[in-house]
Amino acid sequence: MTTVVDAVSEEQSTPRKTNLTVALIVIAMAQLMIVLDGTIVNIATPHILTDLDFTQSSVQWVVTAYALGFGSLLLLGGRLGDLFGRRRMFVLGVAVFAIASLIGGIAPSGALLLAARALQGAGAALASPAALALINTTFPAGKERNRAMAVYAAMSGAGAAVGLILGGLLTEADWRWTFFINVPIGLAVAALAPRVLIESEGSDGTLDIWGAVTGTVGLFGIVYGLSHAGQQGSSWGDFQTLFPLLGGLVVVAAFVLIESRVTHPLLPLRILADRTRAVSLFSMLLIGAGMFSMFFFLGLFIQQVLGYSPVKSGFSFLPFSVGIVAAAGVASNLAGRVDPRWLAGFGGVLTTVAMWGFTQLSTDSGYASHLLPWVVVMGFGMGFLFIPLTLTATAGVSKDDSGAAASALNTAQQIGGAVGIAALTTVFTHFATQKGTELAASGQAALERATAAGQAPTKGQIAEATHQAALQAQTFGSTHAFWYAAGMLLVGTLLVIGLLNIKHTELASEEAAVHVG
């Protein structure tokens, strides 16, 4: 039986002339939808907890289930696009995402909602690497491709902030709209894609079954372990953290061994053997760690210390989105004249400085005076980082491997985000607990002195002092987490400047897309 996707893929042997602007809109909308879904549901979780009878400890799975489906299947999704056609996988992935969103929106139970979230992640894992690979097949090298990469990178970077804003607005109506909004967008993208995107020729290779199994299981274990470590009340010594994390690393080692021996690997190791790509991917991992941790800890600070509502908190990140889009446009224009190491290096310096700015926060900080300048600088820095690193991570790859290279880039970002939140949550917990213990001891001593002097405080005064101590402890933990995040970004910046030696002239030529390794 011929499916709609099959008919679409076979409709033309010679593609029609493509409207590049519409093609770019289609790819950008899909990428924005996929990225923002990682955060849009975050603000809705308290309402989901109440309506579907989740517990406080289990509701986090609404977020984690999506991350597990997305992160663990990215390598497989990218290779399926290489083998069976990237436009076909793009359409299929977006359609699966839209259907899963509909199921999530009408879900009467927590179990069905979690299944829908995992299915959303699977659809995203098919569509996201295909979207990036389609840029290389649809847009000619040089100005057009740089512009497309700028829009793609801007959607990838700004999506998380847009998700926070939309999540707050839609949740005020009904949390189910955080799912329903994806349905018309997804169906429209799936309908337009066959008309404006050029299909890639399928590869003659076969699917690496054992590579698919070990790659998916290994990444699942790593993402699960890191996600568990980052949960409140969990630690790196927990069985549910150590067992999947160490098990995942062992399985990934087996995956690498398999990939080095099979004829048609899921992830050709030649992709990682190129220094330019290896530096780009590792730097993107560190950038993902810094960016996701910024959203996480800054979001807590804005809501709990500054006292902003969810909607107001979401809008407080809007300058970040504006900054990243503006910088992406500038960086795409400069990409044809300036070597990537200098563009990305400049962006890395900006993000490192911005992260340092967040280390200066205190309970007396105001949004406009102490937060806004660094949020803007961070957005500009990320824009200058994403464009050159997205270009260099996919340059020098054969057309047969472009899906695998795109999935490697997306995987680096996802794993980086999980690593960043898990590691920096540990830092946060350590320093917040340390400060809390110190403040509790000094507060108890002050209470005893006041009581002895006959000036015992009222219950209200004690409660207010306790609340202020908690805010100070949280801020102390957050600023130390930002110090470590700044260190991650600095390491990435130094790697880019020191080792990323590809020239801008190479990126502007189709010859950059030849086989390497």
C-alpha cells in the first residue's frame, strides 16, 4: 500500500524550481516547533500535575520523556534520512510530531501523555537532522546557504526562550494548548515541504541494525542518567543515575567498536575524524551546556527571587531571542568574508562575559539594571557562535553523510544540555546547601541573643527572615553555577580560536561538501 509520504517522495524525478524563501520558512518553522517544545511545557507542568494526578516527583517525566525520545533517536533519525531520503524523513517526522501533539493535548491520563511526549521526541529526532541536511541540498553554497543557516541557528537558539513565552501565555488559557498549537503548524509544514524542498537521493547502503540498537540504547542510558542526576533530591551516587549512565557509556563504547567495523555504519567515524568537525561538535556540546543551564538557573532566579509570574518570566527572555536573531543575521553576512574561528571566537568571548555578569547577581538585583544587559550580550554571543559552528560542523561532508553529520550536531547540543544541567545542578546544590547551613547557624545565634535580651521576634519576622535566607542561599548557589558555566564557555571559546582553522573561502564553495576521511 502506497502511503502519502511515499507518493510525495516519488512524485518527481526532476524537482521543480524551488522557492528558496518558502523553503526556508518551512524548515525554520519545523525547527522552531521542535526546539521550543523542549521548554514550552515546562511552565504548564504545575497544571498538568493537578489535572492528571501526577505526583511532584513524577511530573518531571513530562519534560524528560521528550528529551529521552529526542536525544536517544537522533543518530538513527539522521541516518534514516541519508538512506531513504531526507525530505521523506522530514515530512514523516513532522507528521509524527503533530499527531503526537494532538494525542498529548487530548490525553485523559498521565500514562498516555508521557507516551505522547516520547513520540513527539521520536518525531523530532527524524525531522531535526533532516531539516539541517536539507539546507545543504536545497540552498546553494555561499550567501544563500549562509542565510539559511543563520535562520536555522536563530530558531535553534531562540526556540527555548520563545517556548517560555508561549508556555506562559497558552497555559493561562489551558495547558492543553501547549500541545494543540503544534498540530496546525506541523500539518502545514508537512503539506508544504514536498512542494518546496528538494528530495535527496537515497543511499545504496543498508541500515546498520546493531549500530542503531547500541547507539539508541547507549544514548538513552546517558540522557536518562544525566536527567535523573539533575532532578531535585537526586545525586550522582544514586543507583538510578549511575547504572544507566555507566551502562550507557559502555554501550556507546560498543557502538563505536561496531561502527569501526561495519560497511555502512549508522555514524561513519570519518565524520568525527575531521578536526574541524570534531572541534565544532565538542564546542557545540559546551555551548549547549552553558545555554541550557542559563535558562534553567536564570528562570528560577527570575521567578523565585525577583518574584515574576510565569508569563512575565517568559517575556524577560525576549531580549535574548531578539539578540540571537540580530546577531545571526550579521554573522551570516560576515561568514563569506571572515574565517569562522574569529566569528565564533568573538561570540564565545561575548557569552563568557555575559555568564560572568550573571555571577554578580544578588537578592537585591533588579531586572533592568543587573540582568537585562547580560541577557542581551548572551543573545548576541550565541548568534555569533551558532552560525559559524553550524557551518563548520556540516562542511566537508559527502551528501550521503550529511544527515549523519546533522544528527551528530544535534546530539552534541542535546547531550551538552543534559550534561550542563546535571553537572551545574550538583554545583548549585552544594553551594546553596553550604550557604543555607551558614545562614541558619547565624540566624539561630541571633535569635538566641534577641530572646536573651527580651526582644524575641514575632513568628512573622522569623518567617520573613527564613524566606530571605532561602533566597540568599539560592542566589549563592546560582552564581556559583554560573561561574562553572562561564568556565565551560571559555574552554569552548579557546578551542575554537586555537583549533578551528578552516577558511571562510572553503565554506563558500561546493567543494566543501566532498568526502573526508
